[in-house]
Amino acid sequence: MDFAFLLETFLRLLPGVPLTLQLAFLSVAFGIALALPVALMRLSRIWPLVWTARAYVFVFRSTPLLVQIFLIYYGLGQFPELRYSALWPILREPYWCAIIALTLNTAAYGSEIVRGGVQSVPHGQIEAARACGMGGPLLFRRIVLPLAVRQALPAYGNEIILMVKATALASVITLMEITGLAAKLISETYRAIEVFIVAGAIYLAINYVITRIVHVLEHWLTPYLRPAPVPAASSRGEPA
Amino acid sequence: MNDFGLWNVFSFGPGGWGPAMAKATLMTLAVAITGFFVGAVIGALGAWAKISGSRAVRAAADGYTTVLRGIPDLLVIYLFYFGSSAVLTPLARFFGASGFFSLPAFLAGALAIGIVSGAYHTEVLRGAYWSVARGELEAAIAVGMSRSLAFRRIIVPLTLRYALPGLGNIWQLVLKESSLISVTGLVEILRQAQVGAGSTRQPFTFFLAAAILYLVISSVTGWATQRAESHFTRGLRRE
């Protein structure tokens, strides 16, 4: 194996890391902000809201992300109304198109995770809160949401990993993140295997760090699941 | 530029894109089904390695599922499409041919999807195997079945039954992933939509049509897997 080439490849791919992280971070953050209202719509008993949320989730989960990216990046230019609107400076940019597509996509999956979390809150907890006189938004903020977050966190961790992987598709619309740089390097050097090893290792490292962060967060949020501190016991956390 | 005509994309009349889209749909199905079954074979081997392999074999299987689930699928497709030439061109030169050789886009794509989905298959099949009740196996031994007979008659059918929902999810994943193969130039739904978008200057119409086709395929197959699930679990007690 040619280590000099591997090192050179690593240095050539490294500039793509910030863009990958940016795309992943922004789309996950916007995605959560959108997933929460969609989940609440889905859980409300108002049928137009329920059906809007259901249709949104159905459409975005049943079509490939790449099609969604193309629809937004290439497709929207078909409408002159949009091309001459104030939104065009944003919709013209591949960067924002990628973030919009990734956000809409992850919010659809995320809303189902949040919904599962909210529905898993034991009824007794809600009854107890009501018995204490809580109601409406206060009950949601203090009881339902924290419990739902704990329940949903492992699944949301998976979704974040999937989003990091999904940012690779932004390379198809000219964004030079890790995969974009890797594809360019492959077509320059024809050494696909070496470039693949380096790019794959970078993604694995990113995802490993994210997994650890989610684990720490989970550990921190579930003190009641940890064994009581026993002297000289190992400090291993409970598996989820 | 003509008006927004979605019907034109699906039309089989003169100037319609119907035949091309239909052919592309068949290509998507072919590459997705091939990829799914390649993945199933890899998954069966992977699950077997994780369940009863030696420590080294288990570690290899763990490494495979960790790596393949941690890197983007697009990267794997690039590896197979471009990487195959790094292996095949010297091989072809060895046999006296000259020039540039790589796997055909279909094969590269189906293999890439198979390798990626194999990681998910491994986990689904392994989980399903462990949910087969141990009593069933004991009963099989008690009535005098040999190991291979018990495997064929008891373990495989029960494992598949428990794996069915997971396999349905993998199929949906594979179907959507097959769209990534468009980057290699294989004319499946998305690639055909790109071609149509380029020549008619109606990108939204064509990509919307592609989205509708994927939506229809995934709904129909989703409904079918749900039917299969309720068919094969009819012997199970439900609360």
C-alpha cells in the first residue's frame, strides 16, 4: 500500500470536512425544528392537520433523496415566477438547495421518531401531572417533551448518522464536500480503492464521534437508569 | 417552451416519453431486485458468521456491518464503478487485451447496492434468528430431526417470518438507493428523468414524474409486504 498517496489523499479530502459537517449540522438542526411541529400536527386530532402531516411524511419517505434534491435544485428553475422572485438568490445556490432538501427529508423521518417518543410517554405520568394541576403547554413542556426526548434519542442518533451519510448526495449538485472531492480525485488519479479507503475512514471517524456524543447525552439524560453508585464498581453506563 | 405537461411524460403517443419511462422503471426494478438478492445472500452469510462463527469470523462480520453502515452509499457506488477498472484493466492486459475495462454500470450498481444492503440484511436476519423461540428447536430435536432438517424445516421458515418486516424496510431502502446508480449513467428512472429534463427544459415536470414513479412502486410493494406479513403471521397469537 502506498502510504504517501494515502496521506496526500487525506490532505486533499480534509478541506471537504467542514462543508460536510455544516450540511449535516444545519439540516439536522432545521430538521428537528420542523419535525416537532409536524409530529404535533400528526398527533393533533384535527383531521386537516393530521392528513397534511401524513401526506408530507408519506411523500418524503417514499421517494429517493436524490430525486428531492434534483426537484429543488433543477426543478424549481422551471417556474419563471420563482426565477424572478426574491427567493431566487437562495434557490439558485446548490448549498441552500441541498440544505432545504436534506431538511425536508430528515424532518419527515424525524417527525415519526418524535411521534413515537411522545406516544411512548406513560399515561400515568400525564395523569399525575394533571392531578398536580398542570395542563396544556406546561404539561407538554415539563412532562411529555422531556420524557419523549429521552425515548427518542437513540433513534434520533441513528437519523443523524443517516444525515451525515446523506450529505454525500450534495456532491451530485456540484458541492465539493468529502465525497465530491473524492470523486474528483478518483477521476484525476484513477485510484478509486485508495481514495475510497481514506474517504470512508473520514466518514467513519465523524460517525463514531457522533455516536459517542449521543451516548454521552443519553447517559446524562437517564440518571434513573444508572445503577446506584457502588464503591469500586465499574463506571460503565447502561446500554439503551 | 411548452406548458407544464405531466401527462406528456407518461404519454405513449407520438412525442410522449411513456415508453422510455416505462423501460427506465423496469431497469430500476431490475437493479433494485438484483441488489436486494445479492444483499440477502451476503446477509445470510453475515448473519451465520455473527451467530456461529469463530471469534475472528465474528469480528470480520462486525467490521463489515459497522463500516458499510457508517459510510455513504454513493461512495460505495463510486468504488465499484471506478474501482472495478483498477482491478479489471490490468487483468485484461494480462490476458492480452488493451484499453480500459470496468464493470458494466448495471453490475457495478447492483453489486454496490448488494454490499450496502447486505449489512442491513445481516442485522435483520441475525435479530430474527434470535427471536425464534428456543423451545421450537428443542421440539425439533426431541422429535428426532437431524440438524440440517431442523434448519430447513424449523429455523429458516421461522427466521424468515420474524425477518419479514425488516426485509420490507430494506427493500424500501434499496429501491430508493437504486436512484444513486444514475450517477454511473445507467438509464433507470432518475437518469431517464434527467435526460428528459435536459431535452425538454422541463426539469420540474420530469423529476416530479420520477418522484411519482418511486412513490407508486414503494406504495405497491409496501402494501404487498404488509399483506405477506399478515399472511405469514396468521399462526401467531396477537394481543
